[in-house]
Amino acid sequence: MRFELPGVDRPGGVVCLGETMAVLVPAEPGPVRAVGTWLRAIGGAESNVAVHLARLGVRSRWVGAVGDDAFGGAVLDAVGGAGVDVSAVRVDPERPTGLYVKEADATGSPVRYYRRGSAASAMGPEVLDRLDLAGVALVHVTGITAALSDSCLALLRAVLARPRAAPVSFDLNWRPALWRDRDPSVLRELANAADVVLVGSDEAQAVWGTGDPDGLRELLPDPATLVVKHGARGATAVEGGATTFQEGLRVDVVEPVGAGDAFAAGYLAAHLAGDEPARRLRAGHLQAAAALLTREDVGEPLPASVTAPLLDADAPTWAAAHLRRRG
């Protein structure tokens, strides 16, 4: 699935800003205590989106900070190797690269973070001083960054301050463990300052007390586009006074972590291509399906032979589709 974006294919077409960490994932099924072999991967909401965008043919940059350590090198190799520009990533000589450990499971993946004092947590508004945002079509951020430190919150506020060089998309990405010692009320302020907001109905319910698209639009009146994800049921786009719902795809889920980032990338790629809301939502669902079919945070995109017919299929054909992992 690729999108033709003649007006976006410029240096740094989309800038994704936030923390990326090393990830340890069990190499075999079963209880974590019994796992003898672990795989090292990398993961971060914003870099996940950047990688997905690159694979969809959208020029992207990931901006963050890593430690001057083996994990930091692995992060740069992985993200850069996926076709993402990592030239603006700071390598911190004193602070470490963040780490998280997860247990892959189709019903959810328990995660333990080791990110306090990480290189990314030291980021602040000065990050913008070294970024050239000329010609950038979109800056993508998430609520995760706001929870990392006071300086990271200040960075997000600077990104969202008007006037600004480029439109901003904001994915709530609620992580309750990160907010135990911080005030999550700032998330409404940040989301309402964005141009495009993506939020899961369940996380919106937890943070703002409602996951209903109409209720969320009352809470967030200013973004031009509000996208509410309803899990496997589908997603709703609220834009220009109109509401569009697109049911989800049936997918044999291998592991769900990373599907939200994949949806965001698919949706944003179609958004930048100028597609109508229903097609944008389908693009999000298709990219999310690719992530659901793998244990990694970022899987390979579905083949064009699958995505091309489904993007413009009639409603019965879309509803009948059932995606399974090959092999």
C-alpha cells in the first residue's frame, strides 16, 4: 500500500518527534519466568509511525535522543535502516537509552519500562532550534512525550504553539504507568491545540471520561480533524461538521501492541494524499492489520494485492475480508 504524495515528498515531509527505546521480547511462548531466550527489538510510538510512513512511500524523519550505548546504536540502525531520516537524533554521552520488556500475547502485552533518566527524557524546547521545518507537511507527536519530564512537556507545548511552521498531529497514546506522578489534565490542552487528533475510545474514556465521538468533539473543539478508534469495531472521523464511521477488518491477531501507531501512519498517509475520510480510515485499518499479524511493533506492510482492492471495495466486500498470517 503506497500513496502518491507529490506535494509531500520533500526533505523531512513528516517529522515524528519522541522517545524510542530498546525492547526485549520473548523468543518463545509461555510464562516470562520460563523464557530462556529473548529477542532485542526497538520500539517507540513516534518512530513506529515514521517507519510505517517510510514503508508507505512517505518521506519521514524521526527526531529524538538516545544514549551513547549499544542500545542507542541499535535504535539508530533499525530506524535509519527502515528508510527514516535520523540525522536530527541526539546521541547523549551521559544518559542511557530507554528500555522496555514485554510479554507478547494476543490478548495484550504486559510491559515494564526502564526509562527514568533516559536520554529522551532530557529533551526540551531547544530541540526545535536545530530542526529545519521548512517545507514539512506535518509534525507528529504523542502524549507519551508529555509524561517523560517537565522539559519534554515544554517541548510539546512549543511544538503546538501558534503560529507554527507546520500542522501537527497528536496521538493520545495513554500510558497510565507514566502518569502516576504527573498531572494528565495537560493532555486535553495539548490535544486541543493540534490539527489532527487520534485517540482510542477506551483511552479517552479513561483520561477524559468519554469515548463517544460527539462527547470528545465537545471537549476538543479546535482540531480540524478528530479520529476516534473503537478497537476491532472500527473508527470514526469527525471533520467539518461531518462524522464518518468505518468498520474494522477481521484479523487473526498475533499480538496487538503497535497497531495504534500503524493505524495512525496509514490514516495520516491517506490524509496527506487528500483522500476522503472513509478511505483514510480504511488505510488506517489496513496498516493496523499488518501490525496485528506480527509480534513486532512494526511489521511489513500488507502486499498491494491485498490493500489495493480493499481500499476502494464496496461495503460487503470490505466486511467479508478476513486477514490471516501467512504460514
